[in-house]
Amino acid sequence: MKISIERGPLLKAVAQAQSVVERRNTIPILANVLIEAEGDAVSFRATDLDIEVVDKVPAQVEQAGATTISAVLLHEIVRKLPDGALVRLVDDPQSGRLSVEAGRSSFSLATLPREDFPVMASSEYTSNFAAPAKDLRRLFDKTKFAISTEETRYYLNGVYLHVAQGEDGPALRAVATDGHRLARVDAPLPEGADNMPGVIVPRKTVGELRKLLEDDEAQIAVSVSETKLRFATPEITLTSKVIDGTFPDYTRVIPTGNTRRMEVDASEFARAVDRVATVSSERSRAVKLTIEEDRLVLSVNAPDAGAAEEEVAVAYADERLEIGFNAKYLLEIASQVDRENAVFMFNSSGDPTLMREGNDTSAVYVVMPMRV
């Protein structure tokens, strides 16, 4: 294999590959990226056996071929090469080495045979459709903060992507929860997605997928089966296993009878929470909200560190309410608000609180209160 490739596209491809490979693995080949050169393009394939990413990059291919090389090592080398460099990769199967040359720099790296590289078994996808990148990005970006990290409740370690009945008709819906907070976000249902099976997209896949969704204008080809899902652009294909488990009935958690309505400037609220939480105890991070007519007082009382209080102007016309929350959860939910105002719907100090963005009902957040 002999190829020449520009540093920019090469760096992007190997960066994606090295973030997929597992750093601590017992199978050496899984630390490698499979480089395949053919025609006028080179593909870089990496996998951890649960996720596989293939990135196609245009290149000058003098001699077609394939080899595997340490993804992290190749990424470090390319990252340190000067901007605009032309990188030449030459594989010598006899010596089991790949030479990397750019300008006056040259490296000789150990390779492993391509035959040892595991390729993910293809799946029969039952549902295929195209979705705008910006819709998918919103679905995952606004829900991922609520993904659980508890190993024992593995079925909550991802985002539940499924078809549901939204306020304005059928919707593609993403839901994540860790038992303390919940995020539910809807996007218009893409054509052809009606029969999509509901799947739980693992946390790592959600992170890797973000890199495919940068371009607002892009259409992403989505394929879903009971066990796998695939997201593809013309250059990058990301295939992932889904979490084998049943996502709980989240609709039971979303309160419908909360009538006490408070509207507040989202960024002002977030900054105030952040300030008073500075003195809260690390373990509980408890913040008390005292709400009365058009006035909210945020307070923290940590015997070890001290106390803090801040007043925020709000729109509220119900009876006085005192309720406590984990500051981290409040901040994460407030940071999801793209609009100016956040609307909180309360019931009592012991019941879950609902939050949405202004009058937009396509994104709903639930947070459990805590005793303060």
C-alpha cells in the first residue's frame, strides 16, 4: 500500500478512530485502526466490538492495499505534524512496518495483519430513513446529561430513541433518565421511520455520534434493527450495538397535575444557582427555592462552609412554596434552555417538578426534589 494524503482530513479520520478504540484492552488488534486504500480514497476503520466507525477520506492512491496500525500512536504523530503537510504512508508487509513520512519527518511503525481485524457482522435493518443532522443533534444533546452511570441499571445507560405520539402528531422521541432527573425531547418524525423499533443508544455511541452531526445542512441516513443501529453520511459510517434491555415506562414519571407555574429568565436563573451553590456541601449540593408572588429566593445553608442567598425576579402568582433541589441537576436542566425563559411547573415540595422551554412543548424535563 502506498498513499499520499493531506494532514487535515487524515487528522480528522484518525481522531475519530482513536476515540472509538478501547485504551485498556486485552486484544492487541482492537487498539489498531484498519487502513484500506482503493481507487481515490482511503478508509479508516476502528472498533471496540460494540461500536464501529468507518471514515472515508480522498487520497492519492499509488498502490492499493490494507494494514492495521495503533490508532492512538498514529493520531499522536499526525497531530504533531505541521499544518498543510502532505503525509505519505507506505506499508511493507514483509517487515510488518508502515512508514509515515511528511516533510523531513519519518516514522516506522509496527503493524498487525489486516486478517486479524474484526469486522462487525452486518445486520438486517428493519427500518431505514434519512433525518436532518440538526434534529438528531438536538435529540441527543438535550437528553444525554440525564443518562444514568449506574452499572446495575444498565438499561438506563443510554438514550431511548423511539417513535411516539407528540403534541403535534407522531414524533421521533429521545428519552434519558437516571431516576433523579429525566429529559424527553421530540423531533418531527422523518419519512419512513414509522415502523422503527425502539432502541437504547449507548452513552459512548451518543458521544461518537456527535461528530457526525456538526453540519446543520447534512442529512443522516439512519438504519435501525432490534440489535443494531447505523448512522451514515457520505464520508462516515457509525454502526453500534444497542443496549439489550427494556427501557422503563417513563410516562408514569412525567407529572400532569402540576399547576403552580413559575417563569424565569433561564440564563439569569442558572447563574444565580451557580453562585449560591458555591458554598453548598459537596455531597448533597442542596439549594432551597422559596417562591412567592413574582419573587424567587435561592438559598444555601451549609453548616461547615457558610450560607448564601440570592433573589431573582420571576413571574409567579400562586401560593408560597419552599422546595429543595440538587444544584447540579438544576444547572444541567437550565443549561438545556435555548429560549430566553424557562417555565417550571410545581405541585408540592415533595413532588417531581416539570420544566420546559417557554411555550415549546417538544422538550420536557423532570427533576426530583430533595429535602433541605
